Amino acid sequence: MDSLSALAHGFSVALTFQNLGLAFIGCFLGTIIGALPGLGPSNGVAILIPLAFTLGLPATPALILLTSVYYGAMYGGRISSILLNIPGDEPALMTTLDGYPMAKQGMAGEALALSGVASFVGSFFATWGLVFLAPQLVKVALLFGPAEYFALFTVAFATLGGIASRNQSKAALAAGLGLGIAMIGVDGQTGVPRFTFGEVHLYDGIDFLVAIVGLFALSEVFIFLEHRGTEKATGDSSGVKVGRSTVPWPMLKSTLPTMGRSTMIGFIAGVLPGAGASLGSFISYSLEKKLVDKDGTFGKGDPRGVAAPEAGNNAAAGGALVPMLALGVPGSGTTAVLLAMLLALNITPGPLLFQSNPDVVWGLIAALFIANFMLLFMNIPMVGIFVRVLLIPPRYLMPAVAMISFVGIYGISGSTFDLIVMVLFGVLGWGLRKLDVPLVPVILGVLLGNQMEANLRRAMTISDGDWTALFASPLSIGLWLFAFVGFVLPMIAGRFFRVKVKPAMAEEMDPD
């Protein structure tokens, strides 16, 4: 009952004209960002962080805006998947398998509406899971000491590559790079400058917002510039008839059990650090195919093949907020960006967040419920508008992204040096993406590096330099084992994941 009374208080915080307006704007912008192939929720939230600071929003409204963008982008990823056979982001990849065949059969509107309902079901019940599970996880987190927190941060680095990680060595390289960047500045214990090369501006370290906007937003601009003159509109949806934008009752009734099963699977995948929406989408689709595909209709336009991955990946998006809020460890790339926003607002996620900032956390959770209903009612009647967005050429979008990035960062710090650093991070992000090195472990290193170092030093001080203190408790041993399994598992299961996905994608994209 404590959770329900706290949630009621959260609705009293969220139900203001300003917060409702920001939730609507966030849902709308997030859906557009999700619909554009390649951007995805991580880039969308990173691009709009400077805007939130430029507008001078307090903590709760700013987080409501960005989490609404997060949920909206998860919804929006299905639009290009269904209409163009181009996933808006990786979690939407499985939706193409049955969504695009439905569109080719003249049921694009029904597929879009069904995916919207499935997304709502997944997000709605995942948010209820957040309400009840996060406070319980906080009680467990209060048992953590410095050694356990160090092991927990190691789990985050070991598992954030996820089951779909293409190369764990590149993920480890990216994490090491992020930790190295976090070391820049004056050592908090000895007062000695590290890696500053005599530059006074670096004494305070690298601002993680500058790093995030550079790595995610500006790298997109540089990739566009690299291919200038060859970039066309995002896709051509003019040949697809949207048709009716409602779900027939027989179709909805037949897919409800699928949505229920996929929601549970996706939520569990989201709560596990590093599993994320991609795994939730893949497992939901694969399990549903084994359970109900008796006639071999999956991959040929079966509505259940649309409902399963959409409910799974949106439930995972809600589940990923649980470890971020309760433990301060992001469960996905997008929640790592949201974690940076919290730290920039001087709010420390973790066990004390629910006690020290109840208005922020419960107002945020209440806003997630509101955003879910907004997205449900927005996505069905406004499908035509979002389809038109797919025709916008990148030459108009990328300058807007660059402008928001530069104006926002300068508005936050008022320093031209930070703009130079942001451009350097943009070049770094462009280079890493060319080499297929993931960006999220870099960001995680920048965010958690100082806390990881502080907890390691604290554990060593308490134990008088005894390294076995890091493995002294059953909790820390369990975390180290989880980190080991989380790092090794993608090398084994990840190959199976990619082998299963690629042939299916190739078959669906074959014009014959």
C-alpha cells in the first residue's frame, strides 16, 4: 500500500498543465525520432537533453520530457519497420518480420494500430512492475557496501553490451576508453591533476553531458556529412496504403495472450542489466513462434508476430528503469543517458532516491502512466502525420540536430571550450561508429568511472589494502559471477541470436 499511496502523490505532482504539456511534446517528438531509421531512443534523448536545460526546466519536468521521448521513440520505431521494412532501431528489427508483410497485404494501418496497442500493453504493465519492484530492490540495495557497489558497477560494464553484442573485445575497449576519460581532472583524494596536460579547463574533468551530446548527436551529423550528396529521404512510403487505422476485434482478441506472455518476458529482460529491449523483442518473438505458430504463418504477415516483439521491447524499456532508479545502474543505453541527466540535475539515483527525492521519482513514474495513454491515443489517429515524417530529407534534420546541440551545451556551461570538446567527442563518436565500436560503454565509463574508483578506494581503505575484501560477502561473489556470465554469454548465445535474426531478415527483404 505504501507504493500505491506514493504513486497517488506522484500523480498530484505530474498532473499539472506544464507537466502534461511536456509529456505530450515528449511523446510526439519521441515518436517522430523513433520513426526515423538510425536515430532511436538513445540519440533522441541525448539530442533533447540540451533543450531541457536551455528551457530552464526543473528536475521533475525535465525528466518527464525526456522519459516521454524515451517511451515515444520505442513506440515510433515500429512505423518505418512496418511501412518500409527498415527498423527504426534495433529492438524494432523483429517487427519487420511480420509487420512489413502485413503492409504489403494492404493491412498497414491495422498493423500499425495493433503494434500501438501491443506497445501500450507492454509499457503499461511494465510501469506497474516498476512501481512494485523498484522499492523492493531499494531494500536489497541498502545491504550494499563499497565492495558490493564496485562489483555492481563491474556487472554494468560486463553486461551492457547485451546478448546481441557483435564483439565483446570492442565493448571492453569502449568501456576502458570511458573509464580513461572519467579519470581526467584533479584526483579527489590526492589533489593531483591527471591527464589534464596543463589545461586548466580540464581540472574539473569532462562534463558527461558534453560527452553524450558529442558522441550521440554530433556523430550523427558527421556521418551525414560523410555521405553528403548521396543522402535521400529516409524512405519512400508512398507505395504503401495505410488503410484503416483500427484493430478489428477478432485480431485483437487473438493477440491478447501473445501480448501478456511477451510483456512478462520483456520486463524480465529489461530488469536484467544489459539484456535490454533487443533481447526482450527477440525472445518474445521466438517463444511465441514456437508456442502458437502451428501453420507456419509467422514471417508471412501473422498479427501475433507484430504483437509479440512490440509488447516485449516496450516492456523491456520500462523494466530497464528499475535498476537505474533503484541501484543507479542503467539497464540499457537509453537509461544510461537518462542517468547522466539525473546526475546533471544533482540527483543521485540509488537506494536513497526514493527517500530524498520522492517528488521526482514518483512524479516521473506517474508521468509514465500518463505518457502511455497519450501515446495510445496519439499513435492511432496521427499515423498519417508520422508517415509523412519519413519523407523528410536528412539535409533538413541534421542542421537542426547540430543547432540544438551547440545552443544547448553553450546555454548550460557558457564555455566555448566545452563546445570544442563536444566537437572532439563528435569526431570520436564518428570514428568509433566507423569501427563498429559501441558508444554506450564509453558513456557508462564516463558516468560511473569516478564512483567506481571511489568505492574501490573506500573498500581498500576499510580492509587496509586487502584485495580479497572485494570477494568477502556472498552478495559480492554473486555479483562477480553474474558479471562473468554476462560478459561470456554474448560470445556464445550472441552468435545464435545473430544467426537466427539475419536469415529471417534476408528472407523478408528479398524482393522475390
